[in-house]
Amino acid sequence: MKKIVQKGISALAGAAAIAQAAAVTVSAAAITEIDPPTAFVSDIGVLFNNILTFVFIIAALLVFFYLIWGGIDWITSGGDKGQTEKARNKITAAIVGLIVLLASFAILQLVLRFFTGGSDLNQILDQNVNQRLN
């Protein structure tokens, strides 16, 4: 009985060694197939374009939520003149913020089109880099 148990244990140990060797072989094969890491942003134009897009989206969301907050305050004011005036001021500030946001976007587009002929910072900076390289 002891010999059978010992043979079983040695067989399990051999199987474990084979499995470990196979795992090492598989992981070595997988390592050779991994692509090299790439940079987060490979071009400065892409970076600026992404940052501006992100800022405009966040600003638009903030203006929208402030407008909603003013509307909720107006509804819950219950006819109190002081609360209604605060709500009206919030709504007015949100509308002014929206106008400023749209104006800044329009000015950016106007400047880009007027001075460079493009509407995308990535496109404009690519053209400048290609002109300098050639």
C-alpha cells in the first residue's frame, strides 16, 4: 500500500513538473507576441485637441446643470420673492455662461480658419510639422 501511495505521489509530482514546464513555454511564446508599448499621445496637436474638447464638454455640462439647478430652485421657491430672485439669478448666470462658452468656441473656430485655413488643431499642427520637416 505504501508503494502505491509513493508511486501516486511521484506521478503527481511528475505531472505538476510537466504542467509547469508547459506553462513556462506558453508564457514565453506569449511574451514574444506582445506589441511594444505606445505613447499616450504621439502628437501635440492631438493632445491640444483632446484637452480643448474635454474642457468644452465639461463646461457645457456644468452650464446645463447650473441651469437645471436654477429651475429647480425656481419651482421650489413657493412664491417667496427672495428665493425666486436667487433662482432667476442662477438661470441668468447659466445663460450668460452658455453665451460665453459658445462665443469662445466660435472665436476659436474663427481664428483657426482665418489664420490657418483649418478647423482642427491636430490638422493645423500636422501641416506645420510637415512643412518644417520638408
